Amino acid sequence: MAITAAQVKQLRDSTGAGMMDAKKALTENDGDMDAAVDWLRTKGLSKAAKKSDRTAAEGLVAVTIEGGKGVAVEVNAETDFVAKNSEFQSMVADVAKAALKVDDLEALKSADLGGKTVADTITDKIATIGENMSLRRLQHIEGDTLVSYVHNAAADGMGKIGVLVATKGGDEAFARQVAMHIAAANPASLGEADLDPAVVEKERQVQIDIARESGKPEQVIEKMIEGRMKKFLSEVTLLGQAFVVNPDLTVAEAAKEAGAEITGFIRMEVGEGIVVEKEDFAAEVAKAAQG
């Protein structure tokens, strides 16, 4: 019998199986939904659904460059053990290569990876490895010269922190120093013009409140705020930060000495921004026992 897209979707939603696996299960069982679920269970392909509510805050960031284009992707898992798994690492490397050919995260999820979509490939890995996983982020960068740096590398081109830097002029050695600086200093933006205005305004309001607590005259308060905001901007913008290689220079000054212009960067760290609920040890053991 003909298997409809609606049937495939229903089976995927209820089991977490990949699209091709769900379609095959229905085909093998003449469209019988219950039989298809059992078929998936016997193949070990319905485990993903049981894992989908678990927080995946570990995993890997992968960076790769091809020509004048670079990408950084984050693929999460539940534990650091999976990040060390060669099968998981191989999948993440393949996802990063596929990311070079697409424009956004949704397109990457639908991209082909050896006959399956990236999304279905990840679903299959959830079933085989036994942890929840998710494709969380994708960022692109282009430039005349692109270099990458991975901190705490688990394998070639992937680790806990991935950095890409785009420059004009200078050499790759200087650009790599900048990439290492970015990994360590975690700047919020390239320069003041690129900084989120909401971040600047929030900090300004904090400094206003602090200054007014001092009880000093308004004209003094204004100078205090001006000085503190200048310091804040130097600390959070890449070009304003003291260069880790030579703290006597800002990154902007170091770039000028190197004959380089830094045109952009990406810094991606595994799990940043993910809220992980804390559980006591007994609860963790109980959850593990339940599968």
C-alpha cells in the first residue's frame, strides 16, 4: 500500500526515528502504525524519543574553512563522554563540511549526508549511542584570509571552543595569535560599532546607579560614568582589549603593527547559554536505570 507523508510524520513524532527509517517501518508493515513502532523498537531505532527531553549541554564545536568561507557548528550531547566518541566526532566533522554549502541552520538540518538528512543522521546517532543530541548553531564568516583555532581539541578541527578570524593583510601567524586571544578573552564584538546597543545601555544604567550611590555632584557623576563606560568598551570589544601576546598594546594597535586589518571573527563555545538543571546523585542514577 502507498505510505503517506502524514503517516511518516506521525510515526516520526511518536518514536523520534529518522524519516527514511519511519517510511521503511511503515512499508515493511503495510502501514500498520503499531506494528511499525514495534519494528522500529526491534531495530533499536525508537530510542531517540525517550532521550529528547534530556538536556544536551555537552558535545563539540567544529570549525572548517574552504576557500574564503569558514563555518562553525555546535552539535550537543548530554555528556562529555560522547564528545570523545569517534563515531560522534566523525558525524560532527561531516556536519561541518555540509554546513559550508548552506546558508542557515534549517537548511543544514535538511542537507544531504550520505543519503540521509543531517537531522535524520543525528536522530540515528541518538538511537545508537543512547544520548540526546541536537544541532544547535551554525555561523558563517568570509574574508581574504581566514584562520581557525580550537581550544581543548578533541579531534582535528573540533573541541570545546572554536574560533575563526578573518583578516586583510598581515600573515596567518598573527591571525592565529588573534584567534587564540579571542578564545581566551571572549570579546562580545569586533568594535564598539558592532556591540549590541542594549548591552551598552544596560551597562550604562548600572554605572549610573553605582555612581549616584556615591552621593557626588552630578557633574562628577557624569565624568565617572564616561570613564567607566570607556573602560567597559575596552574590555568587551576585541579591538579595544589588551592583546594577550603583548598586553602593552591593544589588539587594534597590534594589528596595525602587523599590517593587518581584522574584519570579523566567530567564537563558539560548547553549551554557552544552556541552562542545565542540577539533580542529586540518586536522581541521576534513577534516570540512568530507566534508560
